[in-house]
Amino acid sequence: MAMNNKTKKTILLNLIFLLVCGGVFLFLWNAPPETTAFIPHDEKHERFFTMEKKEAEKFCESCHNPDGEAPLPPDHPPKYRCLFCHKRTK
Ligand code: HEC
Ligand code: HEC
């Protein structure tokens, strides 16, 4: 079976496409499970479960600041928008 160059190129491009899809799929499949701490259900946090997210986030740093009652760990990731990472489910 003789293939002209155009056909070969098309087959090659399709193979590359499949490999890229496979790579993306594996990457997502292997992504670590969500382990970031949920915000606790206690008297300090209960009111944030019913509050609008952006509204609630204004209060977090009144306690979670370096001199507050619950400072963030020193290796804490960038803390913009607390509730994107610390979910309220559970
Ligand atoms: C009134 C003070 C106060 C406010 C306001 C507050 N926290 Fe806390 N937070 C604490 C204290 C104290 C702890 C540690 C003891 C505990 O679990 O209650 C804590 C613990 C946590 C934890 C760790 C839970 C765990 O499993 O270790 C997370 C996450 C958290 N807070 C997120 C938040 C977020 C997000 C907000 C804003 C929506 C917030 N906190 C507002 C006082 C506060
Ligand atoms: C980009 C994601 C992200 C954002 C945004 C974020 N955090 Fe965290 N936070 C983490 C990770 C990851 C950890 C460490 C792992 C864990 O929670 O178990 C952590 C840890 C904490 C802890 C200690 C939990 C423990 O078990 O000791 C507290 C308290 C906390 N964060 C509060 C906050 C507050 C308050 C904000 C907003 C000012 C915030 N975080 C924003 C990802 C985030």
C-alpha cells in the first residue's frame, strides 16, 4: 500500500494528538486527592457556612494572622481566597 506524504503527515498528526490526550488524561488521573483541611464546624467557624464566600473571607484573617489566635503555618501557600482551598463541605 503506497501512502503519499500527505497521508503520512495526517496519520502522524493524529498519533501526536492521541498521545497528548493520553498525557493529559494520565496527568488528571494521577492528581493527588484533595487533602486540604476543611474549615471546622465549631462555634468559631459555624457562621461562615451560611455566609457568602467573599463576605466570609473578610473575617478569616482576624484570627488567622501572625499575631492572632490561630496563625497560619509558615509554609502556607498564597492565601488569597481562603474558601477556594478550604472547602465548607462535610
Ligand atoms: C474567631 C477566630 C477565627 C475566625 C474568624 C476564623 N478562624 Fe479558622 N480557626 C480558628 C481557631 C482558633 C482554629 C484552631 C482550632 C479549631 O479548630 O477551632 C481554627 C482552625 C481553622 C482551620 C484548620 C482546621 C483543621 O482541620 O486543622 C481552617 C482550615 C480554618 N480555621 C479556616 C478558616 C477560614 C477559611 C476562616 C474564614 C472563613 C476562618 N478560619 C475564620 C479561629 C478562627
Ligand atoms: C491555594 C490554596 C489555599 C488558600 C487560598 C488558603 N489555604 Fe490554608 N492551607 C492550604 C494548604 C495546602 C494547607 C496545608 C495542608 C492542610 O490544610 O492540611 C493549609 C493550611 C491551613 C491551616 C492550618 C490547617 C491545619 O490543619 O493545621 C489554616 C488554619 C489555614 N490554612 C487557614 C487559611 C486561611 C484563613 C486562608 C485565607 C486567609 C487560607 N488558609 C487560604 C491551602 C490554602
